[in-house]
Amino acid sequence: MSSDPYRLPLAFPRLRRSEDEGAVAGVCAGIGKSLGVDPTLPRLTFALLAFAGGAGIVAYAGAWLAVAAEQGPPPSSRRRLLGLVALAVAGAIALRGFGFSDSLIWPAALGGAGILLARGRSGAPLVAGLSLVAVGVFLFVDQNATASDPIAAFESSAAAIALLLVLGPWAWRLAAERDAERTGRIRQQERAEMAARVHDSVLQTLALVQRESGDPRRVATLARRQERALRAWLYPGPHAEGAGLASAIEVAAAEVEELHGVPVELVRTGDVPLDERVEAIVLAAREAMANAAQHSGANEISTFVDVGEDELAVFVRDRGGGFDPGAVPPGARGIAESIRGRMNRVGGTAVLSSSAEGTEVELRLRRQP
Amino acid sequence: MSRSRVVLVDDHDLFRSGVRSELGEAVEIVGEAASVAAAVPLIRELDPDVVLLDVHLPDGGGHAVIAQVAPERPGVRFLALSVSDAAEDVIDVIRAGARGYVTKSISGADLLDAVRRTADGDAVFSPRLAGFVLDAFRSGAPPIDPELDVLTTREREVLQLIARGYRYKEIAGRLHLSVKTVETHVSAVLRKLQLSNRHELTRWAAERRLI
């Protein structure tokens, strides 16, 4: 894509005033150079136009204002605008001088102004400019088509069609380029969002990993957390809305991982919306995971959430040393209160089995109370 | 026990060298490839026992490798490896004929066990794959082919235990079955997954996008 897709092709490629070779301001010398003709030819043209109501003089002044000198800075936008207006006025004077009627001059002036306005712009000025062109064409056709002379009407229609043929492809290309630009912009925004995401998460994690490289457990936890975050972002599924059992358990598992540094391998099938009873099973599961992380000595915890037709079940399993449930002092609040009591209060069950192979907590809750 | 001949197909050098050092001397790693285009002729030439196959490859999925190799080399067994959770990808590679699916966070010992199991022709179900299959065969829509579209109670029990983190041996002990019977159930589930109504599963995967 070119850097400035809305520019009309210039009638005079690289037109510059040639002050060194010029007689007055170098306008004619510059035109001659850019067209590859002797400067006498443009000079003669301007001189002739000067007789057409002074159009040549106004046009020369306009060109002097609007066109940049070969050496030196480009004209300020105000100076350039003034020059272009002068050129337009010169054009109108000239057309009148040659006997064209107002019905051609005003539409031409509107159309010209519209094109100048639209050139190199986008957004509102572009729309305004193109509207001016359209109004110009309309006026032109309207005024001439109602003329009594059928030949004049035909001619003006032909002129309007010719104008459309000239401007049509340009407008078409403009629209296509606008589309391309919009697509590009959207892509760029996505890229920027991606970059921000990577910066906020992955790069931060990598920095932490470098600093804490002496502690493998901490590094593994950081990596797991990052993996979880990226996965949630890359594959936002129905679980991602954050209102159901599955996502609540996922959050709980992440918290346990972070607090205690033991990875939780979470598998879940199905989902149900959260309510008071479902929250109880989430909290009980969280406690079970936290217990396993703190006390079992296992290096991984498996959690399986199974949403059946009639029943919710959560299994928290570790491959740690296991313990004797009977030997836990009755005052230990964790299992008695946070797991069993909580499940019982909502009509569910908590079964704990432990052996040398490890420990498993089974939480079950009927979906209908 | 004779060492299995293994080919690694993964586009991450770091991961391949990690797997190589973890599997160590227990298997013979005969070749490595980083793309579908490189993997297909390599596997055809080497005719290994097991191919460890990344689900995602730069020039196509792991399923493309299986599709091109399997007809000519029916003895080669594929085990899919992935960090991705997108269900479609896993479905594709299992349906193409992979004997199982494990995540890349798997420990070295478990991976070695999975490779041996694959070499023996058994199905390898990680807890995640078990959860995914349970979801796929979730009751709801009426089965089109009851033979294939429904899991037996036993199969469901086995899968639930796998999802809970139990190993085959532990499952056998719990359900009072032999390990061989557990393996038979798991293989039957894999076969159903590969043969059951494709349309239903794909639709399901598209809806869920998650295991």
C-alpha cells in the first residue's frame, strides 16, 4: 500500500517553480521542464490567457502561490489554498472569456473545488469533497438538459458521462483502498492486543522464572499459572464465562496451586450454573485440594469434576503418603467442618479414603435437593 | 524387553531434546522430524514401532502425518502429544488413528509407560482424554448406532477412574478386573471414538472447543 492512497494522479508530475531560469517567478520555466517543452510555450499561453479577462495574470499569481520552488520550502497550506483558489477563479474567468455560459462555469467550479477538497483526505473532508463534485455534476446536467436545444442537452449528458468515466474508477479504487486500510488497521489492533497480552503475562513470567531459577517448584508453579492463563485466553470455551461449577473449580485449583506450589491436574466434563449448593461443593473441593497440597507430600493432585444427569461429583486425589483418618485430632477443622460438614449441610456426602497409595476425597451432591 | 524404536515428530527442538533425555536409554530414538513433510518419508523409511506425534505442526496437523503413513505402514503406532486443549485437534488426530493422547506436561516415567503401552498396541488415555471422551459420549442426543455411539457402564466406569487419575493397575484392583480387561475396555472406547458418528462428534467439538 502506498503511503498516501488518496492522492489524485498529478497532472504535472513533480511541478516545481524554476526560479533560476524563470523571468518572473519561474512558473512557466517549471511547467516547461515538467512537460518537457520549451518555456516559451507556457509563457505564450499565459500571455494569451491574460487577454481573456485577465485570466492569465490571475492564473500566474495562483501558480506562484501554490507551487513550491525548486529550492526552498514547500508553500504553507494557507498560501497553497489561496493559490488554488486563484487558479480556480482564473479558470472561471477564462471559460467566460471564451464564451462559456454560467451553466458550465459554476458546476465546473463546484466540481473542481470538490476534487481539491477530497484530494489527499479521508473522513469528513473526503465525503464533503465528493459531495461537491456530485452537486456540480447534477447542476451541470440539470441546467443543460432543460435547455431547448437537444444537441446541447446531448452534449452535456455526454460530458457528464465522460466525467463519471474519469472519476468512477478513481472512486472505486479509493473505496477498495479504504477497505484494505480498515482490514490492515484491525489486524494492527489485534497485533497490538496480542503484544500487550504477551508483555503483561508471558514476559513477566519469564522474568520471574529467571529470577527464581533456583527454586524448581516455584518455577513450575509460575509456568503452570502462565499456561492456564494463556490457554483460557486462546481457547475461551463455555467454561470461560465464569458463572459455572467448572470455572469455579478451575479458579479454586489455580489458587491452591499458587498458594502451595503443587500442580493440580484438572479434568472436567459438563457444567452447571453456580448456586448455594454448588458453591458448597466448590469450597469443599478447594479445601480437599489445599489439604492434599499441604499434607500429602504428593507432587501432583488430580481433580475430576463429573456433572452427571442426577448428580455432581468431584474427586480430589493425590499420590502422597496417605494418612489414618481416625488419627486426625477431632479439633482439626479442615476435614470435619470445611469438607464433611459443608457437604452435609447441603445434602451431599464426602467420603475420604486413604492408603499408602495416596488419598482420595469423593464429594457427591444430587442436582435436585 | 527389547527397546522400542521411536520417531519424534515435533516442531520444537527444545521439546524434542527434552523428550530424548527423559526417555533416555529406555527406548531407541531412531529419527526426528519437525514437520509433516519431513515426517512422512522418514517414518516410511524407518518403519518404527512408535511415533510420538505433536498434534500441531507448522504444515498441518498430526492427523495429516497419520493419514499419509498409516495405509502403507500399518504396524507403526502413533501417540499424540499436545499442549493444546482444542477438542477438534485432539479428535482429528485420534480419529486419524492415534492410539492415545497425552499432554506435554506428562512426567518422564509416565511418558515412557505410555510409549511402551502404545508399542504393545494398547490405548493410552490421559485423564484429560478420558474427560473429553466422557463428554463426547454424554447422553443426550439419541444414538445413531447404539453399538458405537454409547459407552457401556463398565467402559464409563473405567473412563471415570482414568479421569480421576487412576492407573490401569489401580483401576483393575478397584473394579476387580484383570489389567488386561481394563486395557480391552479402553481399546474398545478408542475404537468407538474412531468409528462412531463423525458428524455428531465434530458438531460436539465445535460447540465445546474444550476438553
